[in-house]
Amino acid sequence: MDDNKVITRVERLGVSVYSNPYYRLHFKDGTSARTKINAMINYSVENSENLNRPVAVKTTKAGRVYDIRPIE
């Protein structure tokens, strides 16, 4: 599922059994979603230049974020 959102805050939740970090992303519309565990997106989320900018967010059927792309 694709959604256009604005990320306002990133909260680190912990690490997976493989020591990979995962996060909860908070959006301007008041919703939030957790990133998919062990996904490559987790390494670029914390220092994201996409905070407070429109992004396209892709989620799994379970609602886990697995891709974020800036909207030009």
C-alpha cells in the first residue's frame, strides 16, 4: 500500500534477534506505523532527511513500513 505522509518523529523501539534496529514512525496526520524488522530501510530512518517533508510510504499488508521515498 502506498500513502503520502509527513514523518514528524522517529522512535527507536529496539533490535531484532539479529541485532537490527526497528522504529515507530509518527506522521503529521496523527497516525504511526512500525518499520518492518530486518528491513534495509531501518538503517536510513533514524538519520532521515525526510523528517517534516512529504514522502511516499509503502507498507506491508500487516501495516509495517518497508520503503520511504521523497515526493518531488
